[in-house]
Amino acid sequence: MKNHTFFLVLFLLPIVNVAQDSTNAVEKRIYRTKPLKKAQVLKIDGVLDDLGWKTVEWAGNFIESQPDENTPPSQKTNFKIMYDQKFLYVAYKCFDDEPDKIEKRLSRRDGFAGDRITLVLDTYHDKRTAFSFTITAAGVKGDEFVSQNGNNWDSSWNPIWYAASAMDSEGWTAEIKIPLSQLKFGKSEEQVWGLQVNRMLFRKDERSVWQRIPRDVSGFVSEFGELHGLINLEAQKQLEIQPFAVTQLDTYPAEEGNPFRDGNDFELNGGLDAKIGITNDLTLDLTVNPDFGQVEADPAAIALDGFQVFFREQRPFFVENKNIFDYQFANGFDNLFYSRRIGRSPQGSVGENPINDSSSVNDEYIDTPSNTTILGAAKFSGKTKDGWSIGVLESVTSREVAKVKDNEGYKREAIVEPLTNYVVGRVQKDFNKRNSFIGGIFTATHRDLGDVLNIDYNNTGTDETSELVGLRENNLNMLHKSAYTGGIDFRHNWKDRKYFVEGNIVASHVEGSKEAIKHTQQSLTHLFQRIDANHVGVDPNRTSLTGTGGKLVTGKSGGGNWRYEGGVFWRSPELELNDIGFLRQADDVRQFTEINYLFLKPTKFYRRAATGFNQSAAFDFEGNYNRIQYSLEGDINYVNNWWTEIEMIHKPRIFTNTILRGGPRYRFSQENIAVLFFGSDKRKKFNFTMGHVNSFTQQNNFSYRRYVLRLNYQPFNAFSMSLNPEFEENPNKTQYVTEQNFNNTTRYITAEIDQQTLSASIRLNYSINPDLTIQYYGQPFVSRGRYTNFNYVNNATASDLRDRVTLYDQNQISFADDTYSVDEDKNGTVDYTFDNPDFSFVQFRSNLVLRWEYIPGSEMFLVWSQGITGDGNPSNHLFRSLDNQVLGQQPENTFLIKATYRFVL
């Protein structure tokens, strides 16, 4: 009871105003611009010699924000802003008394390397979102969309704008020209925008800003100064059309007799992207038959716990403005919209269809699409001057068919993904002087499962003369016919945004056949079949599921040195989001608290530092107390810009409902974790990071050891390289293997596993100029697991590991022909068998991309991708597996040329 009282006090602590904060009010600065006269022309070449610039005065008097907040910077900075009815113009004068030390590092767009200066505009003046434009001393552009009051910077936003920089004896200068069509703002006789200008003096890691923002405030955009003088700006109806063409050649090892694997495939494709300004602040994005061939490959991963792996979105159409559609409602990656569901790999399998079971037919070959084709997608999004943030997305993916042939030419087809429509709607409204918002979301997924065909052809020589013999069967009856989710969220800030309360509630409803809903109930996310659960159970007659989830958090996010928050979130057993969202586990209730102390004033020892304490507890909807965890963490950035991060975690109670895949609730032994990462000054041309994670448990139940090394080197301004090797060891005495029946009793079989994983990501970047770059990414990956000391679960919740499982002795288990045979009662008869679970997964993926932005907004890509995936020998060590599978095998290659041209009308 005392512990629960302590947690309650921590949760309620943020609501109580116990002390006055020390932050002093900072006066808002105002810059007043003037229009450019019609006869005046500003040439964007970085040289500030155009007469038009003399119309307005320089603004300056920057203040240092890092490392010493509210002190004069070491170098002066000035800027000017002008406009006409089409463009906003900005001139910069970055003084430097050591011009030969200015860092002019080249990178591709959004590289943010070297000396640079950034203009940030809150054109909505909502004090939460902004547009950021960066120009470096080397002339490299960077642009980001800022949301969540500066907590989220999205570099996927790529507007058309123009910039140039130049050097002189006093430092460096720059000019930028931003089309007003790329900005969003409401109608008003005089626009008032939030304004901030931020300069990075790279060699000193010194940031100075035009509008001072005290380090202890809770926001960024909300603290901007203001830009005045924008009179009678005309609404800019944006219209951009960007057609593209793609040629692609795939080469791979030919397979004798396989008509689908003759050694190469060639494809010519094309599509269209468009951006239409419906109003000056709302935009419609369209894409038809999109291609994402230049997107970097996902990192390799293997998950023995059976849960799906979250991969970040990298496709441009879905990445841009993704903040508008985001709806993280709990913790981790749980989200009502996970765009990777659109265009996913087909979910059906020919081999799983009882009629089209190719595994039972000799010499059959199957050609299954690797991804679902996105026929088209539309996205309507933006924010109005009244504080309405709106996003609507719809996408249609095609029906995908797998083809099956044998050596005699007999062919049949099976649908492996139905025609599917996805819809997402998102809205938020600001109020209370932009200190609060309330919003909602709705998603819908509809699949055409009405008449899914399997087609048998009696081949007589050509596809045109093939005879349809009429075999109809749905091989995707495990999919939901429709799925809906909805949610409401809010946030309220008070006392100059120092304190906050936020929350949300979500609901889901899925419909489908009895088989589909039964499959959902028994999936790893839900596990209604758990034998010891009284609050859930599988109902084979259900054709729908409805669930809920939500979060409530309150805390202190600014003012003084202390930050704290506490909250609770829940996911009901029937909550299901995985048709268009991401949900790892349902049936979960969690409480958490977090307290942090920030060291805001630099000393002779450090530039900045912080420490924090976290606590969390987990329960299920039956009331089972599953987990308690405490952690203590800290990070420090030293005066020489080296840094250290440390964390210690204690887990005295660990129960899980999922590890036995439908078996009883299971207990793990008490765990302790130590984390240490440190690194050198990231500004240096050579820098490194080293890290180690060490987890250990009572009775050596399991452990986790991770070793990280990150090396970055830039020998000259145009070229950089990085090497990030990682090694992991994850031994476990009770790794789940399978379940078997013994005398009408389910045996949950586990074993001791020795799992090791080795990977190394390699990146090379060469910038010929800011618009022409070459990038290489490669990652070899191998994970090996060897199983020994097989056992079965005896008492799943026993505190002693020896009581939890029972080891098979040598007279009970034998191994032959890659199969384990168990004679549990030792009567000379095999009671059950299971396959050898040892594995060695090897993969290599790489991308070599030449990107040329030959005019602003129009690009050409030359891409060479390689891939190898195979199974190594588990008895080999990791390097031998890499040698045999990566270096000893012929890779699959993709050669791609993609050209785009953006018409701005």
C-alpha cells in the first residue's frame, strides 16, 4: 500500500503548483520588412550588392543561446528581409574575424554540416508549427517543417526555393528567395508571422539567435519574435505537376527450369505526382503509380519473440507532412496510422491455400509480387489561420496475384492480396490563445474479399488460348473485410506553457469472417486462448471485435531546473489497429512517472547536463500485476564537446502474457541493466561513439549484451564516411521453441539458446556540389542461434527457475535427421517430435545512389541496389557465415534510372 501511495503522489505532483519559477519574461522583438519596388531586382548569388537591399535596415544584436545562454556571441550576425507578391527575400551577413576557419563542408540537401544560418517562420502564427530554411557557408540548402512547438523537425519537407552563399574578407554572406507558394498563411491586410534567425558558428559549437529563448522555457516556436510589414499579400494558388519515368533492370542467379527466374527482368514505368493549392493554406497532394526505387533499404532485423518489427517510413509521399496524420496514443510505436501498411508485402501465400498447396506438387514454381502496387493516393492537408489543422489521406492498392507454373507449362494463379482502400482523416483545433488544442482522427480500411478467385488454366500453348476451368476459393479468409479506428486527443498548457495536461482516447472496430476474427483473437497481439486467463476467451462465432485505448498525462515541461510528468495509458484486450495502424500488444495497462533535473548553466567542467528518474508499472485487464521497473539516467556534454550517457535499470518483477504464445502467464527472473555510451566531439572531422548495454538476471535466466562502435570521418569537405559495427549476445535458458501434446496435456517447450548477432552499416557520401551527390549505404547482417538443454514449463510463475521448468534428461530426448524426438515417460515409444530450431540468418543489402537536382524541384536518380538473403550453417561462427553467404554467393542486383521534372504553374 505504501508503494501505491508513493506512485500516486508522483502522479499528482505536476498538478500542484509548489513553487514560483525563476524565468523572467523576455521582450518580443519585431522586425518590420518592406516591399521590393517593381523596378528592383535581387539576383540570388550570395553577394549583397543589389540596390534593392538598401530599402530596409539591417537587424542584428544576436544573443548567444549555446553554450552560454544570454551572453554576447563571439561573432556578429545581421540580416534583412524583403518581399514582393511572389517571393520572400532574405540577406545574411555573417561576420567572422577568422574567415580562413569558416567550415565549408559539402553534403547533400539537409546535411546541416559546417557553418550555417537558419530562418524559421511561424507563418500560421499558431506558436506550434513553423517552416525552417537553412543555408550553409558552402551553399548547401536544408529545409524542415517544425511541429510540436519545436519538439519535431521533419527534414522530409522539400519545398522549391533558391539560395547562394559567398565569402568575403569579413566572413561570409548569403541570399535566399522563397516562393510564397511554398509557405502557408491566412488572409489578412497585414500578415504577422513568428520569426527566428539562428546562426551556428561551427568551430566553437556556438549558436546565436535573434530572439532570445531562455533555456528553461518549455517551447521553441511559441517564443519567437515577430515579422511585421507584410501588407496585402495575395493568396498563392500553388500548382505543381511532377511526372517521372523509371527504367529498371533486375539481375539474379538463374534457376534451371524456373520460368520466373531466368536471370534478369526489365521494366519501364512511369507515374505522376502533383501538388495543388486548394487555398493558400490547404494543399492537395496526388500520386499515381508512385515509385520509391531510390529509397534506402530497411535495416536487417530478426525477432525471436514473434512480434512484428517497426520500420520507419522512408517513402517521400507518405513522409511529407506526416506530423499532421500522426496519432501516437500510448507509448513506443503504437499509432493509429502506420503508413508502411500501404503497399506492404502481400499477406496471402499460395502454399497456405489448401487448394493451391504448391509444396505438395513436385517441380512447381511460384512468382509472388514483393510489394503491393499503390494504384494512387491523395492527401489533402494544411492549417488555416483560424487554427484548424486538417489532413485527409486516401490510397488504393491493387489486387495482387501469384503465378504458379510447372515444367509442363501448367499454370494457375492465386490472389495473395485483395484490392484495398485506405482512408485517414485527422483534424486539430487550436484555442485559448494557442495554448490548447483538441483534435480527432478516423481511419478506415476496406478490402474487396467478395469474390476472390483461384484460377486454373489448362494451358494449350498461349495465355490467350488458356481455358478457365472455374476453381473459386478465397485464400485470404484470415484478413478483415473492414477495419475502423477513431480517436480524440487534447493538450492544455498554462502558466506560460510551463505546465500541461494531455490525453487521448481511441476505439477500434474490425469486421470479417468467423475465421478472420478467430485468427485475430488468437494472434500474438491478443492471445485470447491463454489457458489461465479468465477475462478473455476465443469465441469462434464472432464476426467483429471492438476495443479501446487511451492515455492521460500531466506534468511540468518548462521553467526552472525541474521537469516532471506522470500518467497512465491502456489498451483493452480487443483493441486492434494493425490493418492501417501499429499495435504490438493489447490487454495492457501502464502507469509511469518521470522526474528530471536540468543543469542549465555551463561551468568549466560541462556545457550542459541532465539527470532523471523513471518508474513504471504494468498490469493486464484481469488485474495481474505484471511488471515494475525503476531507472536512473544522466547525460553530460563536457566543455570539449565530448559526452557521456549512463542509465541503470532495475526490474524486480517481470511477468509476461505472451512468451508462451497462448500458454499461461510466465515469470522471468529479476533483471538489472547497465547502459554506458560516450563519444568525442561530433564537429571534428573524425569522431566516434562507443557504447555498451549489459543486462543480467538472477540464476542467469537470460542476459543481453550489446557492443556499439560508430566511426565517422570526413577527410575533406566534399567526402564523408561512417562505419557502425554492432555485436549482440542474447543467451536465454528458457527461450520458447514450440508446444506439443502429451497425454492430453500441452507441453510448452523452451530451451537454452546461445544467440549472437553481428551487423555493420557503412555509409559513404561524396558531394560534387550542393545539387549533385553520390551516396552509398551497405549493411551485412548475420544472426545465429544454437539451442541446447531442452525443457518444458512445469510451473510458469514459480520464483525459482529450477521450479519453473523441467529439463529433459538424456534418456528422454534424442536427435536424428534434424528432428528431436521425446520419450517423456521413458516407455520406449516416442511421445512427440519437433524440428531442430537452430538457425543462422544472413543478409546483405546496399544502395548506391547518384542524385542530381538539375533545377530546383527536378531530380535525376541513378541507383544500384544489391541484396543477398540466405541461411548459414548454425555450427559456423558468424564471420564464416558472412563469408559463405555474402562473399560466396551471387547477389541480386537492381539497376534503376529515375527522372522527374517539376512543372510550377
